Amino acid sequence: MTVTRIDLDDAVLAEAMRLSGARSEKETVNLALREYVARHRHIAVLDHYATAAQAWDYDGWQEMRSAGKAPAT
């Protein structure tokens, strides 16, 4: 653990503690940092899939799916 001295907005910290149910300032700040990192990782994953989806050929996929389900003659 790193010991860091920072100035925090007391009102925002109190609100974060109330909303999160954290029992200490340290727990509140650590929770906020973990949530911040998780949110940005999640956004990166969504960006990856959004980029991949741009090249997706939905009509081609539907045709292949329909062809695979067609009854054999």
C-alpha cells in the first residue's frame, strides 16, 4: 500500500461514504478507485466489440443461417 496525503472534498467524501456504505475514508477512496478502473476496463471491452461489430455482415450471416436450416431435398 502507498501512503499518500491528498486534499479531498469533505462533502463529496461524506456522500460517497453514505452511498457505498463504507465505514472509513480509506475504504471509500479504495472502493472509488476500484470502481473507476473497472468502469474504464468495461468501456475498453465495449469499444473492442463495437469496432468488431462494424465489420459484421448481418445479411450474410442471416443467409448462412437460413441455408443451414433449410430442409434437405
